[in-house]
Amino acid sequence: SFAKEDAYKNGNRVLYNQARNTLNKEIRVAKKSYAKKLEDQFSSNDSVSVWKAITNYKTPSPSTK
């Protein structure tokens, strides 16, 4: 995060710790959300959606030649 890097460069330990903690919290929330999404897809037996979510697969757009 930019806030964390800026605080580190400026030597502001308090702001650095706050930014680090905020970033870590956001990462935990994102991981839980992702895990819940995968769990929901597994429980619905939707293997195509699970595979797309895991691989971040997107259907290629047709070329416009």
C-alpha cells in the first residue's frame, strides 16, 4: 500500500504500523470473501464457475480483424 510505503520512507512508525494493520485486515477480509465464494460454488456443484474463479479465466474476445 502507498500509505504504508510513505510512512516507512518518512520514518513515521505509528502511521506505518496503522497502515500495515489496515492492509493486513483488508487482505484477511478479501481472503475470507474469496473462500466463501469458492465454497458456495463447490456446494452448488458448479465446477465451471469454480474453475473460472480459481484460474481467473476469461473468455477471449473475438478478434476484430
